[in-house]
Amino acid sequence: MEQNKLEVVLTPALLPLYEAHGKIVVVIDILRATSSMCVAFHTGVTKILPVSTPEECRLFKDFDFLCAAERNAIKVQGFDMGNSPFEFQNPLIKDRNIAFTTTNGTKAIKAAKEQGAAVVAIGSFLNLNAMAKWLVKQQKSVLLVCAGWKDKYNLEDTLFAGALVNLLKNDFTIECDSALSAGLLYETASANLEAVVRKSSHAQRFKLTSIHEDDVQFCLQHNTMNLVPVMQGEYIVCPSQVAV
């Protein structure tokens, strides 16, 4: 039986060059959107609505949504939350719905859906093993899409893609150079992952914007959550049949 394929898309700008139709697309925004989404579902959020702009996000306050907005790594003024995983640990968000817009992650999620993905899933180091096990069970080809920074390549998303490639290399056919290079990058960096990521442009950007320094360390924790958020219609949910 022919194995399904696993490919890595290093930036959302490259996604139109790949065939997403009928495949699972895993969106990756380690610092911080997809990490924060995993935290939100771990805390007990009901669903997350990814939206394009802060203006659109703000409209959902009238529908009893909590509203989270970030631009250029900074929380947008007047919103309930920004994009720090620590904000999504607040027990008051349990059983609530969240409208969410970020510079990169929510844009990549919407792009994956528009490209015709069969399923869009949310990946982070926090749910790395859970994601790997779930993907094997789905028996579909997979695209790992790195959200990057404003359509440019970034380091931390590629490192996560490489970690996932290395877990899945015996279960999928990998003929994609970006997947091979991501896997090699993770092998090289894994022993000193936090030190490597702290040299990245996005981690440096956090320093310039007074982002909580612990966000980087938190988002690099491996396997703290056994869940796989996925899109159903316009919403991201974490139904019991997806939890692993």
C-alpha cells in the first residue's frame, strides 16, 4: 500500500504552489497563535473563531465572544486578550467562545481553508506527540504550513515542522526538500532549542516590545497537552473524538 505524503510549506506565501485539496493542513505559529490556541482549549474554551482584522474581531463582542487581537507582537488596545499563552490560562475563559486575530497565525489558518484543505489542524510543541499520533490515524497526505512572519520564513515554525517530520518519517513518504531540511534543522537544534529560538528574529522582536520573556520558554515545552484542535466550518474546536 502506497504511503501518504508529508510536505512542509515554509511560508504561507508558498501555499498556492502546493496541492492542499483533500489533505490535512497543520498550521504552525509557535510564537504564539497556535500555541495559545492549544492552551485555550486545554483551559476549556468552547470554540475559537479566527478572523482577519481587529475591526472584524471587535464586532463579536456584541455576540458574547471574548475578543483577542495582536498586531506586530503587541496586544491591540481595547481587547480582552492579546496573543500570550498565559492569557489563555485564565479559568474565566472556560466554556466561552473567542474571536481571535493575529499577525500571522490566523491569516495562515484562513489561507489553508481557502486552499481547499480537507481538515485544518492546529500544531504546537505543546501537542507535538498528540498531533503525530492523530495524523497517522487519519490516513491522509499532510501539509505542514509554517505561519512565518508576514509571509517570510521564520525559524521556530520550521523547527516544529522538523520535529513533526522526524516523528512521522516512517509513516509517510517524504520527497519534499523543505521537509527534509526542517527535519535536519530540528536534529541540529533540539539539544539547545530554547537558546536557538531566542536568537530568532521573532524572539528578538519580543525584547523590543516588552513581551513577557517566559512566552518563548512556555511555547517550546513539548507534549504538555493531549489534544488536537481542528476547524469545523468557520470555527476551531477540540471535539472529544479528536482528543487523543
